[in-house]
Amino acid sequence: MPSARSRVADDDLSSIVAAVDLGSNSFHMLVARAHGSELQVIDRLREPVRLAAGLDPDRRLSADSQQRALDCLRRFGQRLRNLPPERVRAVGTNTMRKLKRGTDFHAAAEVALGHGIEIISGVEEARLVYGGVTRGMDQNDPRRLVVDIGGGSTELIIGRGPDPRLMESVGLGCVVHQQLHFEDGVITRARFRQARLAARVALEFLEHRYRKSGWDLAIGASGTVRGVWRVLREKGWSDQEITREGLEKLISLVIRRGKVAALDFPALREDRRPVFAGGLAVLAGVFDSLGLERMGTSDRALREGLVYDLLGRLSDRDVRDRAVQAMAARYDVDAGHADSVRGTALKLLRQARTGWDLDPKLSEALLGWAASLHEIGLVIAHSQYHKHGEYILRHADLQGFSQTDQRLLAALVRLHRSKFTMGALDELPSALVEPIQRLAMLFRLACLLHRSRAPGLRPPLRLSVQRRRLDLQFGSNWLQTHPLTQADLEQEAQYLSTLQIQLRFA
């Protein structure tokens, strides 16, 4: 009988999607076939890379950690080789977030995998975890607390039905906690008490809010929680849930064993043993902080959330659109003006796309989001409002957006007016600098043409582009009847000339 992997080779790839989770302890890959909104899992791969253990105080990865990670990603990449980029979503979490900017690991990882890798914020990680854990549950169920203890961070989410209400990502993880408290492999009662207390202290800032919000059902996800549950079940101290009583018995047993090497529980995976004590202390800290008496477990987590989110994007249910709409409403954006700018920007994009070889889907999305949000900085002040908007977008929690997504959007908002400052593109991936520079030029023109904010304005224009030249043609006498626009275009030509780009108009 052929294996799942060999059968997939003959499948219609149009129904296949994949998610890759570059976690701080393990790398995971999930390949699934979509049936409407449901999934049939075809393949799972997991490798214990322990990326967080290789991060030095200068936020650089050791050579050994990089090699383990890249070798793993090459194996994953072979599995994903035939899938188009839009059907794969790969994300890096806590350790990838901590990496010093300018290191070449991210680029090398993308080459090894053969697909782009997004770095997501802790709050976005929490949202995806919640979606992965709760998808398919009865949406009329009571409030849920979801806890995901990873290698470098712990996500805690309270939600009802499909909607998360409270989301936090805390710098607590099994790998990091193991290094801090049990690095030499020795486990004592005093050390464990200190590790447990340290976890409680790290969670102190959210304790009051979460307890006040309340929940009816607690669910734990990922390797630490599942590992603890398996050992408890093996010992007969638990059935379907982790109880406080069972947790305390396990803690006492781990302390009696005294050494990491002695944690040879049959139900515990060999690769989980080196970080088990650290993860157990974090879980105990969560129980203490939130006053938990029991916790269910889920075998679904971030990668399932990634796949469901990807399916939403493929079917025009992109959560990023809703996040942009919510932010525009929160900052009281002039929706009519934003729509006018969007329409003209997309018209210019259609005319320039072929000459500049711009990715249509990404370009349309970015211009649409930028049009909706380019004036959010007005809530602070009109002076330099494009800079205020850039700052807000760089640091806001925007659901569905990776850190790179937010930097691209922030760059467009920063560049939509005044001098064209190339420094706004400094932190972008090198492959995206030229495309974003070109989108920014189109967006600047759209904003300029609608500066009068006249309702229903539709400038009769045609744009042709070359590598370093833009030619704008307007309808007969249109510029003569719009002298402010003509003056603005003359100023824009001077701004672009500093980039050795020529703007001509007639």
C-alpha cells in the first residue's frame, strides 16, 4: 500500500496547503488537503531543533544551531517543493523575533525551505494558536482559556467561540526556563521552587485582568502540556485532564529523580526530556498565577491555526482586511477620501504593473491597506502626520500581519507625502526594496491627485513607466483647470529627481 507521501505526489496540488512553524524548541510542518473549510491531514513532520538554546547574549545563533535548523528546513523544503508559494505559510516565532537584525540566518532559512518565512509577533502567534485549538469546537461553548507553552514563549488567550478577547505572549518557555534554572541537569527542591516562582512573577502583569475576565474551560496546547499530560496518564494520576493534584505529584517525582538524565518516563519522548523540568515549572507557574485546578489538552496548535488562516486568505476571507478596517474606524479615518485614493492608486497600479513586474496580489493588498490607513497619524497632529502614522503601524498589534507585512505598510504610509526618504526602506528585505519603492511612487501620485479632497474626483490620466521614468498623460486641459495639482506634480518631480527618477506629465 503506498504511503501518504507517495499518494500526495499524484494529488491535485490545487487543494493542498502547508504550514511550517519554526518554533524555539521544535520545527513543525503540517500538510493538509482542504475540503471546503475542513482539513484532511496528509503529512506531519517534527524535528527537535532547540533553536532557543543556540541564541547567545548578542542575539546571534551558534553555528551548530544554524546548521541543525538549515538541515531540517532542507528536508521540509523537499516535501514542499511542488507547492506554489501562495499555498504555503511559514512563520518564525520567539527566537526568530529575538534574532539580531542583519544576520543572514533568515535569508539562508528561506533558501533552504524554498519558501518565504514570516516573523510574527507574540500577539499574532497567540491569535493563530487560539484559532488552531478552538476550530471545530462548538461555537456555543463557554469562554475558553488557551495556554500554549513553547520553547521560548508562552501564549495565553481568553476567547469565546472563534473570537479571541484577551491575548498575551510572555517570554517564558521550556528551553529558556531550562537554561535559566536547570542548565547543569541538576534538579533540587529549592531550584524548582525558584523556577516556579520566576514563572509566576513573569505572569504577574496579566493575572488580575485574566482572573477578572474569567473562563469556563482551560485548554493547554503544544509539547510541554502534552508531555506532562502523557506522563500523568502513564502514572495513573490523570485521565483526560491535567489536575493540580496530579501536577503536584509529578513535580515531587521530578524533584526526587534529581537529574534531567533520570527523567526516563516511558511516556516522555526522548527529545522532550532535556527541557521537561523547565516546561513543568512554567506550567506550574501558570496554574499558580491563574488559580487553575484542571486543564484539558489539545493536539492542535499554531500550525493548524496557520493552515486555517491561509485558507481564509485563499478564499478572500483575509483577517488582515478586517484588522485594517478596525484600525481605520478606531482612528476616525475619512473613509470617502480613503476610497478615492484607493481607486486612483489601483488604477495607476494596473497601468504600471506590467512595465514594473509587480506582484498583483501583494501590490493591490498593500495599496488598499495604505489608502485606508495613510491618515491615521492625524490623530496626533497634522504636522509630520505621515511619520506618526508610520510609528503607529510599526508598533501596533495588527491581526494577521507578520512583522514584514507591517514594515511594508508602514513604509508606504511614511513615504506617501513630503520628501522621498529612502531610509524608510532600510529594514525591509532586500528583494522587496525596489517593489515597495515603486508602489510608494504610485501611492504618492494617488494621494497628490486627491489633495483637494473633492468628492467623486476621477482624474483622467494614463501612466506609462520605464525603469527610471514615469509619464503621466491627462485629458485635454485638465491640468490647466487644476493648477494646485500641477504645482504639486512639479514639486513631486523634484522629489523623485533626487532618486534619479524622472516624472513627466502633460
